[in-house]
Amino acid sequence: MKKVGLTGGIGSGKSTVARLLANAGFPVVDADQIAREIMEPGSPVLERVAEEFGADILDDEGVLDRSELARRAFASKEATERLNAITHPAIRAESERRFAAAETAGETAVIYDMPLLVDLGLHSGMDLTVVVDVDVEERVRRLVEKRGLDEADARARMGQQIDDATRLAAADVVIDNSGSLDALEPQVAALVERIRG
Ligand code: ADP
């Protein structure tokens, strides 16, 4: 089974490409979705996060106050690293479980939709690394206009990610999403052929 890593800076259109690949029939392992699931009430990961950052980040039903955790965990590099040390291995383990399940189900390829694929060096475990690329200013514009993000917030989030040149250097395939959605489709179709081939 081929593992295809799919990544791109926030606002690049990575989720859009993942959707097109899912429509083409490939199973998609979504790292952001796993990140949310491991923080659901009662999960062992959430318990460890509460031990580390304070039980008062959970309400009476055990639901995480995300903005309060963000405030505490992003207060310093050291605090961010403490959070990542809990969440990243858990995301990785669950991702591996899903790859194994796809293989057991007889899938010939799986797409790993992972924003931090190159940042965390996980592209080295992939058979193919796909980077969705758009210049920073267009990404900011799309995030503000289409996803309603505040411009400063969009730029701050980008600042926490690996730089574009380093991400692109890790790519086997670059999808250029600087044009329209129509321009994306033939590129995805070519990628589908390459994955199947
Ligand atoms: P990511 O997952 O990389 O953060 P998304 O796929 O959510 O990015 O795309 C960011 C926003 O830009 C979404 O609202 C999406 O619908 C939109 N978008 C994606 N590709 C294009 C494009 N080629 N032209 C215009 N808008 C786009």
C-alpha cells in the first residue's frame, strides 16, 4: 500500500485537494480530525493535557476550553513543546493505526492529510510527498475572505509553520493552487494517475 503525504501551508487548499482525492476513491487519514478526536471528553490524552495545563481547562462535563488551552500552551515555546509532547505521539499512533486498517482492508493507497508533515519530518515515511502551493499573500486573502479569519491571526498561524521553501524542497509533487478551482482539477487528476500507476 502506497502512503501519500499531502501537505501545504494553512490556506493553501490542502483540504480542498484532500476532498478531491477522497472523491477519486482514496481513503484519507486526516491528522487535524484525529487531533480533535483525541481531545474529546474522557480521552486519556485529554486527561494528560489537563494534568499538565490545569484541570480548570475542562468544564463540568469534561469538555475542553480550547481557547484557554491555547492561551496557556502558546504562552511560551516551552509550554507549546509540553503540549506537543503529549499530542503529537498520540496523533502519530492513531494515524499508524488507520494506515494499518486501510492496508488490512486491501486499499492500494492511503492519503495522509497532515499540515505538519514536513515540519515534523514525517514525509520521510511516505512513498510520495505532495505539497499544495500558493503564495503567502493569496493564502492570507483566501483565509480572510473565505474562512473568515482575522488577517493577523492568519499570519501568526503561518509564522508557526515551516517556511514554504523548505516544505517545497521535500515535495515529490507540487500542486499549484494559485489559480482557480478549475485549474486544480487536472492537476489532481494527474496525481490520481500517478498514485494508481
Ligand atoms: P487548507 O486546508 O490548506 O488550510 P483549504 O482547502 O481550506 O486550505 O482552502 C482555504 C480556502 O480557500 C477555502 O475556503 C477554500 O474553499 C478556498 N480555496 C481553495 N482553493 C481555492 C482556489 N483555487 N481558488 C479560490 N479559493 C480556493
